[in-house]
Amino acid sequence: MQNANEILWTSAFLNERFTEPVSPLGWSFIGTLFEELALRDPLRFMGFPDADTIPATRLWQAHPYVNVEIFQILYKPFPDALVPADAVRYFPHGDLNYRKRAPYPTSRVQPRFLLALARHLLRDAFNASPLNYRQWQRFVLYHDAQTRQLKTRLDAAARVQDILDIIAALYALDAQLLRLHRWSLTYADVFYKILAQWSGELAPILISNVPNKTRAVNTALAALAQQPAPLTQELLERIRQRAALTDAEQATARALDAFLQEHGHRAFSLDLAQPSFRDDPAQLLPLLQAAPSASVEPQQDEMRAAYQEARCKLRWWQRLVFRPIVGLARRYAQLREDQRYSWQKSLALTRRAYLQIGAQYAAQGIFAAPQDIFYATRGEIEQYARGELDVSALRACVSARQREWSAYWRAYRAHRTAAMPQFLRGDAPIEEAPTTDAREWRGRGVSPGIARGAVRVVYDPRDLGRVGAGEILVAPATDPAWTPVFARLGGLVLERGGVLSHGAVVAREYHLPAVAAIANLTQMLREGEWIEVNGTTGLVKRIAPL
């Protein structure tokens, strides 16, 4: 077992999903799903003897981290040519040889490893096959039906135990989704890696122009932005109060209601503490300010030309399988967005269920407000409901965490991404301080093209309304819900993520030059200065002063 002070932790696996401090309740629910299904289960598939006991995840100042040794084990058996493109994020200095230091497996032909892998793959053969996407096509219908059924149950639920039973069913539904999702991500990585090796700089174009749920939401937002009466905070309040509206305002109110009925489960974060668009429609205002006047149409001709160019350079045997490989790579790039969209449906319902419990506890004087429940953990709420935790202990846990998390939020607002270093050794950050006087930086090109423009640094999606047309958005990471602004950008630079991150996938759909994986860049650039972004080579450089 590793010495706790010597464990190397990385934020890279989760820092794109949780850009801000994550709540105790959110982490106790979602963190367990990630740990079991994305980390421990794959170790079990490989026969790793300590899969159930190795330290896997932790929170450090309310930011999630993963034990680097897990990634060493998971990627060690991969041939160098097939190591997923984004794996470099998980190792110090992007050194893929770091994975070869893993204690297990001792070789690719180790009997324990091969037998465990064969046993688990046969047990989960359809999910684990390259036809995983077909299983998803069936599952998404089941997921939607189950979510609707659980919503009906929640509408009628009055007892806390009944609500907890619904939450348990939602957790099980999420687990089913993630069991599919992990294989979808694996195939997205593998097929893109093959395309990148065979097609080079054409690979990002080959997996672009793919319809997905993120684009569908952005198109719906663009339509909402074009309503005759602009949606404002004042109009939102009048709609909420059911005040008299003009004909134009009524049209906007109907369009808003239709949008929220279809896409209101969308949120800026996976954290249960963060409201969905339906919970807080005011979150849409900066997105509508930044929305384009029309949706961006797919450029299929560009993809076809790239396909023909890439195919002409292949050997005869590669040409035989090139079309199905491109097709699968495109399907799994699409699922990267669609599966997140579906997951947020059940997460939004889980948030609502916990808030119903919080409202009951607030009415009983246990909490000061329903939102206090986000400072408890899932286990504590269940223990209290079973009578295994008294009210004073629950209040003490919540009160202590409110103070602790308040300090974490202050540190985050003061230091932003520096508050979440990419690597820790034990509890000690090991990342270097940013160099503010550099002239250029090298990251990973994730969407081809060259763009020049003024820098706009954004940490919070509520500030997206400040982004001007043609500007270069520089951010720690971009959740799918940020992406309506992409249609008006000149370019995109992200501190985190890789070629299959949400920001990269959607940037390619908008033909937006983009670079990822330049740590601390938000602190090294000043708003208004001009930079050049080369989404092909991954180079970002200053080209003009303020």
C-alpha cells in the first residue's frame, strides 16, 4: 500500500468537469460513481489485486484528485502506438513512459491479467465491444423513460425515505449510464488515435461536422435569442410573477418555456449544488447575449475533402478499414456530448430530490435553508433518516463544512486555477508558478486553423456575456453549457482538457481554432492583449501589446 505522503495525485481527470470547488453532497454522490465505475472497475477487469483498497480519489481544498498510479496501471498494457491521445494529461510533464513504472501488470501476457480481462470482457461483451454505440441507442430510450417515471414518483413523494429510495434508483440509473459511457470514451480515444496516426493534421476534421445534443441546445438558444422581445432579468421576473405581458413578451415567454421543457436540465456543472437552467433561468442571459444571430451550418464538403485526401495517402490494407474507422470515430465523438446531455437529466432530478429533503429539514428547523443540504454527504443524510445520526451531529457537520467550504471558495476566487494545481505529492502542490512574461506557449492543437484576436479571460460562465465577436476566449475549461458563445469567437484556448474534451469536440463543430492543455494561461495573459492561436500546431503567442 502506498504511503499517503508519497502518493502522486492528479487533477487532470476531473478538473475539466469540476472547474470550481465541488460541494460535499455533490462529491459524495458523483465522486463515488466516478471512483467505482471509471477507476476501480477497470482495475478489477485487469485483475489488479488491490483494486478495492488502493487510494483512488480525494478532495483537496474542495477540488477532486485521482491517484496517478491508477492511470499508470490502466495505460501500461497499451502499445505505444495505441496509448490514447489524452493520456499525456495524467502524467508529470506529459511523459507517457511514466506509465511503464506501474507495478502491475508485470507484462502483457501475465496470466492473472489476461484471465481477468477475458472473464470481464466476456461478462460485459456487448458494452465492451466496438458496437457499444448500439447499446447506447437502446439505453437512452430506457434512461428517458426511467427518468420520467422517477419524476412522477418524486412529484407524489412526501416521506423522506420515499425520496431517498428515488435517489437510490437515480444513482443506479447513473451507474448504468456510466458503465456504457466508460467504454464509449475508450473507443473515442482508440479510434481517434488511429486516425491521428494515419491522417495526421486531418484527423480533427474527420471527426467534425457531427450532429450532437450540444449543438442542438445551442441552436435552440440561438432561436430563443431571436425572439421579438429580448429576454432580460426584468422580463424573467415578470414572467415568474405572471404579470401582464405584451404580445411580443408572451411570444418570448412561450419560447423560453419550450426551451426549458426540452433542455432545462442542462447546467454549468455536474455538481448537484449548481442549479440547472430550469432552476435558475437567469443563467441563460449571458448565453443569449453571446448567442449568434443564426446557427452555424455543418460544412460537410470540408470533411469529405479531408477524407479523400487522407485516404489517398494510406496503404492498401489501411484503405480497406479506413471508412469504418472514420465512421466509428465520428459516432463516439458524438456520444461524448450526447451521453453527458442525458446524464444531466437524471442529475437534475437528483438535485431536486435532495432539495425536497432539504426543504423538509428546513421546515423542521434542522437546516437554516434547504440549500444547507449540499454541505452534508449522501451517507450522513441516509444515516440521519435511519436514526443512526442525531440532529446535533448533522447540524455540526453542516456548520463546520459551511465554514470550511467558505474558505475554499475565497481561495478559489483569489487564485482561480492556481488553487487547483495539476499534481500533488501527498498534500503538497508540485506545479511550477506561471511565467507571466513569456511570449509563446505550446499546448495541444485540438481544432485546426489559425486565429488572431483580443484575449477575453472567463472563469465563470455567468460572465460569458462579456465576450465580444472575434475575441479569443481563454478559460480553465469549458463545459458543454458554455458553448453557445463559440459561434461568435475568433479562437479558443483552454488550460485543461485534450482533443476529446467537450470544448475541443464542440470547437471543431464551429470550425473554431482551439488549443488545450496550457496550464495557468489565464494568469499569464491580460485581457485585451492580442494573441495568435494555431489550432493545428498547438502554439499560442503574443502578437500585440494592450
